[in-house]
Amino acid sequence: MNHQLLKEKLQATIKNIHTINDGSPVTNLKLDKTVEKEIEQLTTDLESLNYHPQPLLYTPNLLEGTWQLLYSTAREIRFLDSLPLGLKVGEVYQIINIANKTFFNLAQVRHPLKLISGFVKVTASFEPAINTSGLADKRINVYFDKRYLAIEKILGIDTPKLNPFKVVKANNPRGRVATLDITYLDENFRIGRGGDESLFILNKANVEALSS
């Protein structure tokens, strides 16, 4: 199977898991183990066909822009499945600025009855990690900065004084630097593996408003 067909099969497998079209990412928290293993196998197969095994060296420009998270096994993403006040996670984005070596993760949250809507945002900087050959190839070191909690609307009314209502220092792993390996990358699809073995699968998104 060529890489395009494999990519489409992986995307379709993840999409078919959704029972509600709310844009939220799929996590492995409640997945049947058979489906989880299928996603992992498709992901591994696609990674083996990666046209850009050294993206930081040759194609860093492909990382630029807004990405929407489709699937993840990361603890911080699975935590979004159990938000307080009945809030549900919606779309989760990562916006990358290559020139400044910064990015931010943004998770939209809303109440099913439209009582409250807002977001959680985490800002960070990154740098290419140098491998044993003295080159940057696919790994980045990540340094989380701040965590923003914001309520944008209550009962449909804008709440600028609550946007954000809390800003705190973001947590970084103790005793190690957070890392992310970019294991597959093309113009509109990306796979990453965290240093804690977490998996991230993302599509390129055309959401200019989130880039500001």
C-alpha cells in the first residue's frame, strides 16, 4: 500500500470512531484495544514510508501554521475528557511559528447546553535537538511557558474580563527536557511521538484567526 492510501486509511479509521461531530480529538482512553492496535499499526506503517525522515534539516517550512489534533494517547489530552462543570472539549489546535521557534496549543471547550464556552491555551518555545552526527533531524526540545484559562461567553454573552481569567506557569517534566519526534510529515499531515511515548496525529488546518 502506498503512503497516500495508507494515510487515507488511517484518517478514515480515526474519523469513523467519532459518534459526535464536535471536532474533538480521539484518545485511546475509551477505545477498544483492537481499534487502538489498528491505529498504532497503521501509524507505524505510515511512519516507515515517511518522505521526510529529517524534517528539521530539509523541510522545516512544512511545520509552519495551524494543525488540528485528530488523535492522541498523551495524558494531557486524555485529561480533557474529564473537564469540570460539564464542559466538553471541542477542537484542539497547535499553531507553530518556525521563525520565532514558538508554538501554542489551544483546546476549545464548551458546555453542551451552550451555557459557557472558552479555551485552554499553553504557550511554549522549542529548539531542534542535535543528534549524534551533530545535525538536527526530527527531534525538538520543548519548553512550556504559560497556561491560560479563558471564558469567552456565558449564555451567549461575550465576557472579555474573563478572557483570560487565569494565567499560570505551565508545567515542564521534572528531571528531563520534554521532546517530540516528528516521525511523519507532508504538506497536510503530521505524526509525532513524545518523549513519554505519547502519540499525536494531526491534520493541517486552514484557520487563520488562530494564528494571531
